[in-house]
Amino acid sequence: MNPVIKALNFRHACKLFDSKKKISEEHLEMILTAAHLSPTSLSEEIDSCPIEGFEKK
């Protein structure tokens, strides 16, 4: 199966959150960029990000 389709089909609800576990800056950048590029229900772009220090490229 295509890895993108496989990832999109994956459903997971996080029940436990480890606040001590850190992700790399590279992964955070990738996640925020993907969220920024995702379509909205109103087909509007998001011009700002509530995450401190994130700038869209």
C-alpha cells in the first residue's frame, strides 16, 4: 500500500501523553508544514501558527 495512503488511513487517539518525550526540530517543522498545507473546510489558508517560533516558508 502507498505509504501516504497508509498514513492517512491510520487513526489513533492518544490516551497517554508523555510530556518528557521530545521530538526533533526537523520532525516538528515537518508536522507544522503538513498541517499548514492541509486543506480546510472553508478552503482558506492559515496565515499564522500558534506555535511559538514557527515561521511558514
